[in-house]
Amino acid sequence: MNLSMKEIITVSMILFAVIDIIGSIPVLIQIRKQAGSIHSEKATLVSLGIMIMFLFIGENLLKFLGLDLSSFAIAGSLVLFFIALEMILGIRIHKDDMPATASIVPVAFPLIAGTGTMTTLLSLRAEYDSVTIIIGILLNLTVVYLCLRNLGFLERLLGPVGIGVVRKVFGFILLAIAVKIFRTHAGL
């Protein structure tokens, strides 16, 4: 096995843009206010479990459903496209409900390890080896954990304007990633 630092950085940046923990800070602040607290360790570990499990059984699940990886990747690129539009335009296309167990739902799933992340993991698996993807997941979940632990500090540091700028920048990056995945799997 030959690990490439360039591939690890690429995978990590793709996951960072999809997970968008910085862009999710406003949502996380609202969740914390509604639920009282977010257990950063629990949310991070559950997210890790979901991502690793989907990385390894997601493709078999698709086969069981009669779907191929390219079809799922193209569908996923469309999901990422709409997520990017939400980030860039500041609109909500989907509605999230707020249950009492905020650390698991909606923080771990679907905010961190949601459909966009799962789709991205399968798309990445078509291009990169599992060890590289796992390293990318671990690097991202370290950032997620630190953000969840320091949510109040980040809120004060970035302010509303900074959070908005970061969200739009990562929206454009995610939009480019969605187009690349679509082009790669659609044969364009």
C-alpha cells in the first residue's frame, strides 16, 4: 500500500467541504440553544461509525438494491449540487426536524454524516483506496470534534459575517466537486 499525501489532502478537503462543519456553525448554535447542549464526543463517534459502516457496506447495499456505483455517484453529485446551492444562495431546499436527542439526530446524522457525506464516500471509494478515505474521515472528524467542543468560541471569533463568507466559499468548492463527480461518472 502506497499512501499519497496529495490524495489524503484531496479526500480530506472534499469531505471537509461536504461536511461543512464551519458552515454548519449557525445551525449548531441554534441546536445547542434548543436542546441545551451537544455532546461533542458522542456526536463525533456516532458520525465515525456511520461513515465507516457506509464506506464498507454502502456498495453492497447498492448492489442489493440493483444500483451501480456510477448511478449512485451521479445521483449523489446532484444532491451535492443542491447542497452547494443552499450554501451559496442562503436558501433551504430541505427541512430538518429537531428531536430531543440533538447529539445523534440531527448533529451526527444528518448534519455531519448525512446523505451528502455518504454519497461522497461512495464516490471517493470509486477513485481512492479505503485507507486514504479513512484517514480523510479521521482528519475531518478531529476538526468536527474541535468545532463542537469550541462552538461558543467560534461563534464569537467568526461573527455573523465571517460565518456567511466561509459558508459561501465552501459552497462554491462543493459545487465544483459536484460537477467533477458528475463529469467523471457520466463520461463527459
